[in-house]
Amino acid sequence: MPNPGSLARSIAIFLLCVLVWPTWAKDTPLTYDRIEFSVVSTRQVENDTLVATLYVQREGEDTGKLVDEVNRSIQWGLAQARKSSGLEVQTLDYHTSPVYRNQKLQGWRVRQSMRLESRDSSQLSQIIGILQERLAVGSIQYDVSRERRSQVESELIGEAIKEFTKRAELITAQLKRNGYRLVKMNVDTSGSPPPRRAPQLMAMRAQATVTPPALEAGTQSLQVRVSGTIELKLN
């Protein structure tokens, strides 16, 4: 025979579930005919900002001499760059690291970089040509300015939401429903590709002015994705 105490506990749990379930069911609405989809709006935008990094690197045994050479070259580069108006100039990382060969300390490596940003490609090209007399080019990349990117993304968001609404209305009509309601929507502007890099330039040192590199900013694709869920109304 079952234990009277166990039987009483089972009955109590069952009655509790019966009492609680209607309240839970009432607070949780039933959902039907939900459809998820997404749309993407894309636009080709001209890159209006060029960013270049240049650096000075020296190796040897006398760290004092190496540091002095690097500092002098960077100071010279900053002075040259500051002659141009509208050019943003910034010094970057400064590294001093040991150089090993066959697991033996052979000397030291000292390096510092500087960053240049301009919306004038011809201006930046000329400055790079001058700086290559004593500095090496690390990278050049093209990008869209923050102001321009924000403006275009705002326009694309509006276009994508309109397209999402048109798609929702089309789905509703094709399924012969009287209407729909929006359950949720996500707007994603993170799908844009990284800034386009220019071809790598070799380090050059010369006594005469170096011919400036040819730079063409080109364009990049900005996009906004709107995804969401709609629920079709019952006829």
C-alpha cells in the first residue's frame, strides 16, 4: 500500500499546479503566424579621409645613439607635417626592444610611429613624399569620415525601414491576411567592410625629395541591415 504521507504530498502538489497553471497561461499570450525576415540597404560612398602611418626604426648596440636618431627623425617629420594646414598629426607607439641572434643579445631596436590624417589626398601624398626622405611608410588606408558615415547611415536606416515595411505588406497581402503587427525590429550598421588599404609602399631614403606616391581614394560600400519579426492578424 502507498505511504499515506507520500500520497498526501502528491495530492498537494497536483492541486498547486492546477491553481497556478491558469494564472501562468493567462499571462502568457498565445502567438501564431509569426514571420522573420530582413532587408539590406547599401550605398557606394566616396572615401573622403586618408590615414597614413609612418615610422622610424634603428638597430644597434648604443641605445642612446639609437634613441637620439629616432627622436630627431620624428621631430623632423612632425615639423614638416605641421607646415600643412588641415592635416591632423599624432605620434604613436614608442618601442625599445632587444635584438637576439642565436639566443644571444646582439643589440637593441628602437622604433616610433606617427599618424597623419587628411581629407585632401593630394596634400597627404605630397607630405608622404617629403617624409619618405627619413621615415618609412607603414600603411595608407582610405576611409569615410565619421560625419559622412553618420549621415549616410541615417539615410540608409530610413530606406531600410521603408523597404522592411513594404516587404511586410507584401507578405501580408500574399497570405491574404487583413494586416500585421510588428513584434520586434533590429537595426544593424556594423556590416560595413573595413577601410580599404592602399598598396604597401617600400621604405625609401634618399638625399633628394622622393616622388610622392599616387593615391586614389576610391569608394567603399556602406550598408544597414534591418531585421525583424511580424505577426499576421487572424481574419
